[in-house]
Amino acid sequence: MTHRSGRHFLQIPGPTNVPERILRAMDFPTIDHRGPAFGAMAREVLHGLKGIFRTDGPVVIYPASGTGAWEAALVNTMSPGDRVLMFETGHFATLWRQLAERLGLEVEFVPGDWRRGVDPGALEARLAEDRDHTIKAVCAVHNETSTGVTTRIAELRQAIDRTSHPALFFVDTISSLASIDYRHDEWGVDVTVAGSQKGLMLPPGLSFNAVSAKAQAAAETARLPRSYWGWQEMLTANAKGFFPYTPATNLLYGLGESIAMLTEEGLDNVFARHARLAEATRRAVRAWGLELLCIDEREYSNSLTAVLMPAGHDADAFRKATLEAYDMSLGNGLGKVAGKVFRIGHLGDFNELMLAGTLAGVEMGLTAAGVPHETGGVQAALDFLSGQGGRNQRDTELQDSLAL
Ligand SMILES: *Cc1c(COP(=O)(O)O)cnc(C)c1O
């Protein structure tokens, strides 16, 4: 390996760049996780997390990747053979479905074209048909990280309410929490699944379940086997700031710092920053003459942008050229869109100049890989960010709506 000077650009949509403040906050001795100093630290973190999920209820923390929290949501609330309704929005929805089937659940998987989010109308129609209430849970991925499409969760809640269907509502926010507006309580979500390595700016290794009272009640009668993932043992120990098994102590130090940083910036400002950087990215993509995978502008993701490659060009060859020439990692196409799309991560600890560097790397990488494109993408993004592009009515409205 030769030495590469300067900073590597990690622009995959998770794990994201871990800020210095969080790295420093983790760089402390691991303490006795049954001692008083730990209990005080953990109680503060558990309390602070509620604000990030926008819930008054408990948030369970697992020393696990996001996949573990998917499993936890299901094994705590479901019984063997229960029917769950899921939607094929992309690769992550497909993986969650596979996990549910392996647990012995009966999954009804509504097909999709990987360019749209969950359709509230389709959800409403399916639930209205289910008069015997055989569907026990509705599962949706808020931000589909494989496609750059964000489902409108509040509208799904309204759709469920219009049918008065009693199904539990589970939402994967692994790549949206602390990047895109999300409200566990207000949107009547029963289990919110999240992870540490995306919007929370932490290394991988923690995942979360925010749990409603209805989900806790369901856990009392659910019959899927569970041990490591059991909420009850967690909640009992958490009440005093402890865990039923060894927690990831140093990641919890980092989580405390993450919550402090998000609180200092203000969650609404965090969301507006992500919206602004995402819009600048989309302007760059359009100026390059490339196509976004997401086709409905109400569903554009603010945490990442998935870009379709021109026909005959391989996204992975382009990513390889960009990594070699400019030391930047971009996200690959997953599952059905492998080789066909690349993904620009713009979530977490990120700002205008980091985005400018990222987009410059993409524009130069397109040239390096011989991908046909127009120049001027970086300029279009800079014009938007510096307000120069904001002179027409649509831009003014957009800037107002993003509270710029
Ligand atoms: C990253 C991601 C996952 C998987 O999380 P792991 O930590 O890799 O287990 C699941 N869902 C979404 C939406 C993701 O972005």
C-alpha cells in the first residue's frame, strides 16, 4: 500500500464519518458496567435518546448492528405463523422480509420497482380488505438506503387509521434517524428500528428499538422464542441505568456525545442541513445529465442520492476509478440495481464544503471512468448553496420550505 495524503472521503450512506468529538468522547477507560458511574452515564443516554426518536416511551439499546434490531422488533411482538405486511421498496426491505420468513412469520410482500416508497393508498386498500385482522404488523423502511427513496411515514399512519386496523406499525429508520424528520410518538409507530453508524455519526455496533405501550403489551403474549433480544429484561435493568448483559460501554460514551451534538445544533436544523445538501446534490446530478433512481420528488431522500448510470456503463467500474484517482468511497448498487447505480452518502457529520469536495470527486471520477456526462454539476450545486441559483420562484419557495 502506498501512502495517500489528505483525508479519505467516506461518502457511502453509512457507516458515515465519525466526528472528532465523538472519537475523543469514546477514548476513555472502559468502566465497571455494574458500578455507579456507569449507571449515571447510561441513565442520561437513555433519557437523551427519547428526544432523538421524539418519544416519551423507552428506547432499548442493543450491542448489535441494525439487523439485530430488525429481529428484536419481530421476536418481541409476533407469534409463529403471524402474518406481516411488507413492501418491496428496495434491498433493505427485501432483507427484512427474508429475516421475518426465517423466523417463521408469514410475509405478504407487496412488489415494487425500487424507485418509489410505500404507497399509502395500497396500504389502506390492503388493510381495508383484511376484515378478519389476520395482518398482525405492517413493516416499512423509512429511508430505503439502496434506492435513495424516503417513504412518507405520517401518511402511512393516516392510511392505517382510516381503516381502524389494529396491526402494529414497525418502521426501520436506520438511515433516516437524526437526518430526516421522524416522530415516533406523533406518527403512532409501535417499534422504531435504528442503528448507530448513519445519522447518529457513531461507529457501527449499536442498534435500537423505540417501543410503544401497544408493542409492550403485545410482547406479553407473543410466542416467538427470544432471549438475547427480550425487551423485558432490558427495560427492567435500564430503569436503574444497567443492562442484562455487558453493554458496549465506549459506544455509549460516543452516543452521549452524539446526542449532545444533535441537541446543540437542534434537530430541526439538522434536518434542514440535510435537506439543503441533498437538494444541492440532486442539482449536480441533473446538471451532469444523469438520472436519479427516485422518481417522485415527494420521496427524495435527504440522506443519500442514488444515481443511475448511463446504459452500457458499469457503476462499480466508475466507483473503482473514483477510489483509485481521488481516494473517495461511494456506495455501490445493491441487489437488483447492482452495477446500475451508485450512491452518494450526504448524511451525518457533513457540511457544504465536504459536499463540494464530494461532488468534485464524482465529476472528476466520471471523467476518469469515461462516463459520458455534462460538466457543471459542481457549479450547479455551489450556485444553489450560495444562493445564486435561488432567484426564480421555485427556488425561493424551496428555500423557504427548507427554512434557509
Ligand atoms: C444500513 C441499513 C440496514 C442494515 O443495518 P446493519 O447495521 O448493516 O445491520 C438496514 N436498513 C436500512 C434502511 C439501512 O440503511
